[in-house]
Amino acid sequence: MTNKPRVTVWIGGAAGDGVASTGDIFCKTSSRMGLHVYAYNSYQSVIRGGHVYYQVQVGADSKVLSQGDDADVLIALNQDTINRHAAHIREGGVVIYNSDKIKTEGIKLGAGVRALGLPVTQLTQAYPGKSGVMQNTLALGALVHLLGLDWAIFEESIRSTFGKKKAEVAEANVSIAKAGLEHAKSKLEPLPLALKGDGKRRSLLTGNQAIAMGSVIGGCKFYAAYPMTPASSIMHWLAPRAPKYGVVMKQCEDEIASINMAIGAGHAGVRSMTGTAGGGFALMTEAVGLAAMTETPVVIVEVQRGGPSTGLPTKTEQGDLWQILGASQGEYPRAVIAPTSVSDAFYATTESLNLAEQFQCPVLIISDLLLSEHMETVDPDTLTNHVPIERGEIIAPWIESHGTNGHGKTEKYLRFKDTPSGVSPRALPGTPDLMYVAASDEHNEEGIVISDVYTDTTTRVKMMEKRMRKVDGLLKATKGPVVDGNPADSAITLVGWGSTLQIIQEIVLALRKEGVKVCHMQIRNIIPFHAAEVEAVLKASKKTVCIENNFTGQMATLIRQETSFQFHHKIHKYDGEPFYFEPLLEQVKACLAPGAPARQVQLTV
């Protein structure tokens, strides 16, 4: 470890030990120093107890693309953490622990790993009875010394975090952190790192925060949801800010109410959204069909977690793709977008709101726990509040916009008029002379139900074809996969979708550094599926690997369905944790080996 421009820090303890707040302060300090940050919190569903570990990778040289692998520094807030993770500290690393409570006898540390015990009771004697809650701050002070962080910026981060409670609480934490810093100085030399930031203060955002911000910037005025991990933090961001931005944020009694309220708002002309996880989306699916039949714009965010059933409530997975694709009854036009990064989650939301209104249909954003809950630094100029608002065909009173029929009488308004694009003129309820019926049954151009007494098959065919013509428009309005590299000139093509973008980018960078030519294709716009572009890349490739966080390879199956292409290799992970760089790189290299047989690999942590 010689003047490394990057460092990985793990903070472990039980739920209730303040693991996340400790990690957040470290991330805040690093970002304010102009460093790049990527943080992932591996937590459980219990409020207290269990095992939680917060993984942060910080870099000075370029954007950090993953949470890193083994730790350079492990902060152990309880005995369980040091027992579990002592073997995962890199050579030359450090473990920081509360020496009053944690025992290291019998714990085997790796080569060159140093132990820094903090006599917490002694160092916090000025604050009797507070040693248990102060061990985090002590450890952070020691970390500032070991990593060579800027004390003034760290102190600012401490004050901005604890000053919201009371000034004396912030003052006490600064004092305790200083004691941790001085103790570490007396015991250990700093790690040989080069963590000098560029001085540029970057935003720290999660994917859900970016979705919430995108909803506001994109003109959403109504958000209804029932709390369900890992989608709940969209509500958490909106709730205190909604009045300021003119948004109604409604916490509903369940997911059925949530989506029906959002559809009702969309019917009335208000840009609306809802959000949930797989279990909640299962309850919403009938209403998705309602939005499709009534041609009502609505945006639904589905954040995947481990399944089936309640599965792994606090773990990540990409296992809901087929649930999304098969949602609701029958066939209907819709868009499905899988954001690939935190910043893309922002733009995917604004884009979805536009598509929903332009094509008068449901639009689904499919995220996952990793993308929605991990935190990373985002350059301020990456996001903008100047995004186009495209509302589609919302018409003024009919007589003003279309005149009369030549006989002095207003033409009859056809809400579901058969048009070449499949998109009909949309009028908002209450517009004079533009009354219509919006039925969930099949209907004619006026909205009158056609199957209550005798099914009009001719009208059914006409209306079905009218709606499905929107698919052509959606295909033109969305982009094909993001492709980095020339597949024909590359030794291998790596394919992913959604949140796997950045870990695959990290693999690509590492292989190219070794002189290997690599192509990377990331699929973001899933429905309508851009089959021609995807097929062209794959058929030009020498070897292909599909990388997914699920058991069956759902994207690989969809690609085969749409293009008939069969992947040479598949790498899957479904243990609830995201991909890690070194194990994934090892498996990709195995696929590169001459004569490597076609295979499917299941990775675990």
C-alpha cells in the first residue's frame, strides 16, 4: 500500500450502533474534500441487533465505481464485526476497535495488519455514561489521522450533523473526535495514501434521492405510496420538501390505494407517480392495466429486492424483470426503463414523466436496492434543473382548437380517437364541451363500453391496434443500449442492465489496462426492446458474457426471446449482495481463456 489514491473503509456493528451515521459523516468529509465516494450499507431488517457493515471506497484519482473489495481500514463497533471481518483486511491495513469491550485474542489478522485499540472509557471520561455512544466518534477521529483527512472539513461535517440536535452535542462530538485523533497519532503512523482531493465539493446522493429530485424537476405534482423497503426513501426525501415545491405527497393505506390515487391524479391532468418494491407492485398490477385501458399517464417506480415473497427485505437483486414484463392483464403499450446510475436515475425519472404524458400510458422505472440506496458523489454540473417538460396532446376547448363541423355545431369529441400514432387528443375533466367516459372495459372512440351486451369485435380490433401503435412511437422516442467499444474488434463483450453498469465499467477499465480489448453493452430501455441494435452488437461479438443479479438470467432470456441470441457465458449473483470487483474480474478472465467452455457461474460474496 504505497501512496494509493484510493482506500476502502468498512464500519461494522449491530443495528442501533450508529453504523450508518458514522459512515455518512466519513462520506460527507471525503466529498467536501473533493474526493470521490461510493458507499453501500449492508444491513438487516431488525431495528436493533443483527450485523450491519457499511462499505465505503474513496478515491482521489477518478470517479469511484463500486464499494470496493476487502478493507484497508475496519472500524469494529462490536465483537461480532471483528470476528467476521478480521480476515478481510488488506495487507498493511488497520482495525480500529473499542479495547474496553472487544477482545482480539485468538483473532488472526493478515500480514502487516495493525490493531488500534481505543480505551473508550478513558478517552471519554469527560462525558461519563456516554462511552457507548461516543465510540463511533472516537473511531472517526482516529480514521482522520490514519487517512490524512482534513481536520477542519471533518469538524465542519461533525457540526453539520450533530448541530441539528444541540450545539453542546456537536461540541462534545468534536472534542471526542479530537481525543481519538490524538490517541491514534500516539500509536500509529498514517497509512501511505495520496488522498488529496481536488477541492471540488460534490453532492452525495442515493438513487432514490435522485429519483425524488427528478420527479420534482420533471413536474410531478402528486406522489402517493405506501412505505416499503427499498422504495421508502423516495417518500422520505419528498415529505419535508413537497410543500415547498408544490407537490402533494400522500402516504396511503396500501399499494392498491397508492397506484389508484396516482392514476386518478393523472386522469385529472396532474403529473403523478407512485413507488414500491416487488411485493407492493404485485398488488398494483391490476391498476397498471387500468391506466393502459383508460390511456392515463402514470409513472411507477419498482425497486427490486431479494424474493420471492418478502424474501430479503434489505438486500439487492434483479429478480423482478419478468414480474414487470408480465404486469397486469392482456397486452398494452408501456415503457420500462432501468436506470444505470444515480445521475441516470434523475434523468430516467424526468424522461418517464414525459413519456407517460406523450404516449398516455404507464411508464415503469425498475431500480434495485443497490442503485436506490447506495450513496455516491455526483458532480454538480452532472444534474440540471433545465429539463424539457413534454405534455403531449392536451387540447384546449374543442371549439377553439378545431372549430365547427361546418353546420354551426361543435364536432363530437372523441377521447380515444383512432389516430395514425395511436395517441388520441387528451382533454382534462372539466374542459367545456369535452365530456367523455373513461371505462376500464374495452370501449369505442367515445369511451362507450362495447362488451356489456354484445361484443363489437370490429371495434375491439380497431381499438387494440390503435393503442398498440404507440409502441412504434415509444421505440423511436427511446434510445437503444449504451455501447462502449467495438464488438467485432474486442476479445469479449460484457452485457448488463440497470445497476450493474458501474461495476462492469470497472472491469472494462481493468482489462483494458492489461491490454485486453473489451466491448461493454448496457441495456437501459427495456420496453420497447431495441432488438435490432442489441442483436447487431451480439452477433458481431467473439465472446459474450451476460452479468446479472439474479438466478435464472432474466435479461439473457429476454434477449434470446427477442433476438434468438444465446450467450456464451453467464455470471449470476443472487445472495443479496452486489457484485464485487475482484471476484467478478476473476470470472470474466476465466471466460476469456482460450477454449473456455460455455458456462453459467453463480457468485457469492
